[in-house]
Amino acid sequence: MTTREDQQEAPPNATSRWTDLPSAAQARRWEEVNPGTFERIMNSVERAERHDQRMEWADFALRFFGMLCGLGSASILALLAKYYIDHGAASQGAGIFGAGTASVVGVFVAERFRRRATRT
């Protein structure tokens, strides 16, 4: 699409469906050829924007749920380690807690790196 000189161009990383809409003159020409075309385009853009918002909320909810699961896992490992310590097996308790917690932290760090790599 062509851009008007009085409009600012979006940064290369920013994407928005609203910037790709046709100009008013082009929309009028489309309406002359096929009435209702621009309204369908607008409805499609609005539906896509709502979908993107729902997907962002779903991503947030899944990340929050993952953090809760990680915290729950660490808590269970700590209780299990305390059980071993209370029964005279401190080294086994420390090993279970250390290895389990390290694996949970490793998963979170790897996921963060994966997300950062997909953004660029």
C-alpha cells in the first residue's frame, strides 16, 4: 500500500492491521464496485484484533499457571526433603530438593530463552 506523506510510518517491528487499511478514496471506489466491502474489511480487522487480545490473555494465563505449577513443585520437593531430613537422611533430602529444584528452574530459564529467540 502507498503511504501518504503526512502520515508517519510505523517502525519495522510494529505490526498493526489498522495501518494496512485502504485510504478513504480507495474505500469509496471499492464501495462503488461492491457495496459493503469496506464494512466487511473493518469487521474482519476488528475480529482479528479481538482474537489477538484473547490470545494475549491466554498466553498470560498459561504463564501464570506455569509459575504456580513451578512453585507447587518446589514446595512439594521442600516438604519431601524435610521428611527425609526428619528421618535421618539429610543428604538424600538435599539431593532430592537440589536436583528437583534445579530441573524446574532449568525449564523456566530455557523457556525464557526460547521466547526471547522467537521474538527477534
